Amino acid sequence: MSFLEEREISQAVIRRLPRYYRYLGELLENGVERISSNDLSRRMKVTASQIRQDLNNFGGFGQQGYGYNVKYLYAEIGKILGLEEDHNIIIIGAGNLGQALANYASFEKRGFILKGIFDVNPRLQGISIRGVPVRMMDELSAFVKENDVAIAALTIPKDKAVDVASMLVENGVRAIWNFAHTDLNLPEHIIVENVHLSESLMQLSYKISRYNEEHQR
Amino acid sequence: MSFLEEREISQAVIRRLPRYYRYLGELLENGVERISSNDLSRRMKVTASQIRQDLNNFGGFGQQGYGYNVKYLYAEIGKILGLEEDHNIIIIGAGNLGQALANYASFEKRGFILKGIFDVNPRLQGISIRGVPVRMMDELSAFVKENDVAIAALTIPKDKAVDVASMLVENGVRAIWNFAHTDLNLPEHIIVENVHLSESLMQLSYKISRYNEEHQR
């Protein structure tokens, strides 16, 4: 049975996989070939039993008395996360955040291929970021039709985001990485991953007031 | 009993609060004074019963037959999230991502006051972003001691992040908004909110392969 045939992996495990992937990648870079769940547990500050449980979901890559083969486990988790396939990605909005994403070279290493960057600002036309020219929005729908765009990152103001997302979906984009501070209300089969920075900052602020309150009593 | 004395609010509810806050803020901007849980449910695509349950955690702001008073509920959720207090924030790393955060004016509206921006690149010295000059890293520890810095946003490479975070904490910073792709391993009382963009992209990639797989069968 392949790992991908397993159906009942909980969302919580899936959310933890990228962190395993990151730690295993660092171990690999440092030439570590195998690791016990106890050692991985110390590094990741997760219990060894949680590690064993999580990785058992995928058939269990560990062997008693040997531990985990780092390279194998890294590759298998990469497969589960869909990283062995390339995904073409475009970025809508070439402001600071869009440029930060475009400049983030390790995305490419994991199979996210930057195909295009779009903006409304004519001053940015022709400027290239990592060799990819900034195009104007009126070229977007044709570009999406002609290139096999899997993912569009939206780093545009919220009042534009809903319309642009609908247009992208009409032209075949199936996944949106949404940084705009709004919900997109797209058809159910469209995959949306939201990164709402202001909500993340509010979580931080909540924890600070909780902490202050507890220490003032 | 004040809302803040309630102890047993689940993490899941807390995670949903910023979204309620966003919707209520938009309603306020549009002049809406009151809203029923059914109407809020339609807009937020959450069941009305979940909305009632969530908001009941805070004593229930709704009145039968009237609905929720938008302004009051917005203000109360803001209090719970700690947004009625100001928090001084500094940004370490004045690259694209640091600049994107610095330029994000609505943070200020919610009480996050940008006090300083720091970088190692001498070319950035003296440049100002929204009136705040970029300072060099050798000024950081003195700056943190002299200013009441609650939150430091880290947008620096992972190999620098751990040391910089430790130094910040030694100088009194109690909360880190961490964009570096690493865990910081700080003392337990330090509040850390991680934004790992590459992990968010992997979640997206996971969902794409799951979708493709299901539709190829």
C-alpha cells in the first residue's frame, strides 16, 4: 500500500509534516544519515511518542534499534506534501510583499517555479525580479491561459482581491495563496491557503495581554 | 464577571476571534449598527450556531430579537485581543518582507506602534520607512533597553535568527513575531508567533496533490 493511499490522516498530522520536513532537511544538510525518535524528539521539542505516532501514519519509516533513515524519510514526506512535482506559480502584486515572495529562492528548490509577476503600477513594467519581468494586469488572463499556472499568490489590497481571484479561477487557476485581508468566496473545489498577517499579530497581542493579566494578579 | 476573567476559552475560539473582528470592522465601516447571528453566519460562512457558541464564551453579546450590537461587539473583541493597549514593535531585517510589514499602516490603527527598524546592510542606514529610520544592528540592544519594546518582528535569515532572538529577550523583549524559517528555542515565558511561509506553501501543495489524486481515480 502506498502512503498516498492512506485516507485517514488527521489534519493535525498534516499541519505538522512541513516542520518534520524542515528538520529532516537540516539534518540532511549536516550529513546526518539516521536519527532515533528520541533524538529527533529532543531537537523538535515534541515527545518521541508523538513522533512515532505521526510517522506511523505513513506506514512507519523507523526500524527498531536503527531509527529513521533521514534521506528516505525526507523524500517520503516530500512526496506526501506534493513537492516531488513542479508547480508553476505567479504573484499578483509586485509591492514589498510580492517582491519578498519572488526573491525567496528556496521556493524554487521545492518545485515552486515562478512564472510571472503582475502589478497595476506602470512604473514597475519591465523591471525584473530574479529574471522574471513584472507584467501589467491586462496581460494576466491571457498569460494564465497560456501557461500552466497551478498557484497564484495574491499580495494585493483586499478591495481588488475578490475580483482578481474570480478572474484567475475562470482562467483555470486552481489554488490561491491569499495574503489579502479578505475571504475570497471562491467555488468549493478551489484550494485557498490564507496568510492573514494582521490576524497573526492579533494572536500575539492576545497572548501578551493574557500573560500580563496573569502576572499582575 | 469581566470577559477576561473567563478562563476556559478554547484555543480554537481564540483563533477565530480575529476573523470576527475583521468582519465586524467591515460592517462598522459600512455603517451597519446591528446584525443577527444568521446574517453574520451567511457573510462569514460559519453556522449561526457556531457564532452563537463562540460569542457566548464572552458572556454573549447578543439579544434575542435584536441581534448583535456591531460597535459594542467589535470593541469587546478588540479588548479581548489586547488591541485597546498600544504595543511598541520593532522590525529586525529591512529587506522586502521587513519593509512590507513596516509599510502596513493598519497595524498602527490597531495599536502596534512601529518604533524602530534594524538591518546589517550599511546601505540602508539613514533610509526611513514611514518616518522610521533604519538603524544598524549594533544599536539594537541599547535601543531595546531604552524603548519599551513589546514585540520584535524577525525577518532575517534563519542562521542569524536564534542569536538575535536571544539577545532581544536578554534585553527585555517578551514577544517575537518570527518569520525566520527556524524554531527559536526561547525560554517558556517568551511569547512566539511563527509565520513560516514555506510551510504554508507546502500545505497548499499538499492539498493540490490530494485533489489531483482524488480526481485521477
